Amino acid sequence: MQKELWRNRWLSCINELTSLELQRKSWLDKSNTNPHWSFVEFMCSYFDDLVIDNNYKDLLNEGWISKREFEIIQSWHGLLDKYDSPNNEDHDVEAILADKKWQRIVEEGKKAKSELSRLLSKDENQILNEKIDYTKYM
């Protein structure tokens, strides 16, 4: 995967995972038939599609993420990685959205996102802070 494409997708995933408003709208929308707009896919897009294993070790070594960027998101990433949905039911989005642990993760992510945005170019900032209209993708 090309570095620029990876970074764009990475920033987009962070944006999705730090917006309770987007999550409430897209995850609870019964007319939504696009599987991307679900808790399971948000998590898979971030961890699996971006190949974030070894706690970013390979991506840091390749220079796809800077040490400072990693330091900013490290705590949030750790919380996200350890999150278990209520009753281990990843499809019970109402329970996830009401879960104080999930809400804390999103809030921590917002803080990291804000700090990260100060390091990014204008173009990358736009991706990180885009107001997403998920209905365009249904």
C-alpha cells in the first residue's frame, strides 16, 4: 500500500472512530445497508485494513507515521485495542454507544485528534476533520 493512500485511510479511520455523532447516525440507521458503517467495520478498517499490528512498529520503521504522531495516538490506540463491547456482542451498537468505556475512548480519541491535527498538512487535516455524510455511501 502506498504511504499517501495509507495515511489518508488512517486519518479517515481516526475521524470515524472519534465521532459519536457519526457513529450514532450510521450505526443506528436501520436503512443503512453498507456494512462499512458499523462498529465491527470501523474497528476492522482501523486494525486489519491498515495492518496495524506490533503496536505500529513496522509503520514507524518504514516512516509511514512519525514518532511524534505515534506518541500522540498511543494512549488512545491502546484503549481502542483493549476494548471489549458489552457482553462481547459487537453487533449490539446501542449497548456500545451507551457504554461509558466506549464514550471514554471516543473522548480520548478526540483529544489525540486535536493534538495530531496541529502536526498535519492542510490536506491531511481536511481528511482528519472532515464532516462525513455516510448516506452518500449507502
